[in-house]
Amino acid sequence: MNISKYYYHRLNNELKRVYIQICKGISCLNNSIVLPLINKNKLSLIYESVLLDNPIFFYTISYQCVIDFNNQRILLTPIYRYTDEVIKQSAETLNGYLHRFDVVKHKSDVEKELYVHDFCLENFSYDYTFNKYSFSPLGLLVYKTGVCEGISKFVKIVMDYLKVECMLVSGTARSAENKPPELHMWNIVSINGNAYHLDVTFDMSQTNRVKRYDYFNLPDVEIKRDHFITTKAPKCNAVGRDYYSANSLVFFDLKEMGKHIKKELLAGKRFIVVKFGNRQFSSSTNIVEQVAGASIPQYQRLFNRSVSAEIAYNPSQCVFEVAFN
């Protein structure tokens, strides 16, 4: 199954035909779309599926309908958020913006994914004011800020453009251990036949000192530590393919980590990110102090002077960012 149209493929053949009719109508900005008579709940499911598979339809979020029993049909009216002129201008702006990603069109799928991830972290920021435009991918282009819905929809639009299989996932997520889960949206991508979770929003909110990849190509077993899927989604069973594993940045004891930090310091790095693969070790109460105790002496021995370090810790994904001052 091509997960780029995941929600379409979940429908039966009758509902798929309605899905296609709605897509055509929205694409043409039709004010009335004639559909066969179907159950209202099914119509709601189809419309939701259309919007999840096609975030390029950023200009509609709901609809109204009139049931015509005499002619056994439904007259569906999409509710457009903007005028036709604004929609067309916005679509042209978005299509022009997508050409920025042409530089990776001939790269591998994971290279395209990494480029899109890094582009978002370098050019956009999370909108803690929750501006109404931040829920739309268009908000990123205009204001360079967004929330999870706008960010994940933008990611899917770009990945669709680059022909990398990608879908939207709805659920809840916990941004910190002491906080309750909140409504959240992120992506699942398919790379070389395997599905992985990709949450650009959570990586964006980790730090602004160095790019983070805590939520880049995670399997179900890891994403479920702080994300909770409320809808059906493809299984993401491939482990050891996340960014840190792929780049040999996962360690199982402090000695291993210390060697890596020394190597990074010799290369001129001052911000060093590592992931621990030992969950039991990472959950110990004084883990941050232990990491500091293994990191700071490396610097002092190399440069023969005292130093302090700030350590940011993502306990859900066992990732540490060590920043030497």
C-alpha cells in the first residue's frame, strides 16, 4: 500500500468513488458537489480522509450538505476559508515555494526526508501563541511559524512533491514527563519499504542551539513512549534505523560515550548530542549528573582548563545534548 493515500485505501470501492468526486470538486473550487446518497457518518469519514491525504487542500476544513431524497443524491458544499482569488494566489505561492526542494529531487528517499526535516528546523519555529494561521501549512510560508498541524501538513506536501511516501497521523503526545498528553499530529514515512514515525514538531521544540533528531524515523516501540495514536496506522516495526542509530550515535555505557565526546571535542564541536540505548541506565535518578561527570573531564583533560556544561535531557527518547560553555 502507498501510504501517501493511506486513508483513501482504507475505504471500500463505493466510498473511494465519492472520495474522488470530492477531490475533483475541491480542486476546481466548486461550490456544490453532487454525490450519491450515502450515510452522513460515511460522508464525514470520506471528507476527513480527503483532507488527511491531501493537505494541499489547505483552504477547506469543513462542509455543509443538503440531502435530496427525491433524486437520491447529496449536494455537498465545501466551506472555503478564503476567496477564490486568494486561494489561487496562495496555491501559486505554495507551488513556487516547493521548487526550493528541487535540489534533492534525485537523492535517495532518506536524504530527501533529512533535507525536509532540516529545512523546517532552520527556517521555521514553533508558534506558542497559536495564531490561527499556524494550523495551516500556508502559515509557515507567510509567518515562518506553525503548530503541529501546520508543520506536519507542510512536511507531507513537500514529501508528496518529492515522491516520498508520507502520511499524517493524529493522536496525542506528552511534551514533558509531568504534563498530560495533548492533541497532536505528526507524520509516518515509508523508506525502502519500512514505515517510520517522523515528528518534525517535537524535534523543532527540543532546542535552538543544534538540530535534533530525537523523533526521526522511530519505530512504534520508541514513539509510543510519549506519543499515543488514536487512529489506525501502519505498523512501524523496523528498529535501529533512527537517525542516531544510523549515524553511530547510540551508546550503552558512559565509557563509550566519553570516547565519542572526546572525538567530537577534537573536531571542534561544542554541542554534542548522544542517545543511550540502555533504557535501564537512562532512567536512573542521577543520570544527568553521571553524563556531566563523564563529559566535563574529557574537556578539561584535552584543553587543560575548567569548563561547565549544560545538559538537556529528553528522557522519553534517552537523548542528551551536552553544551560546553
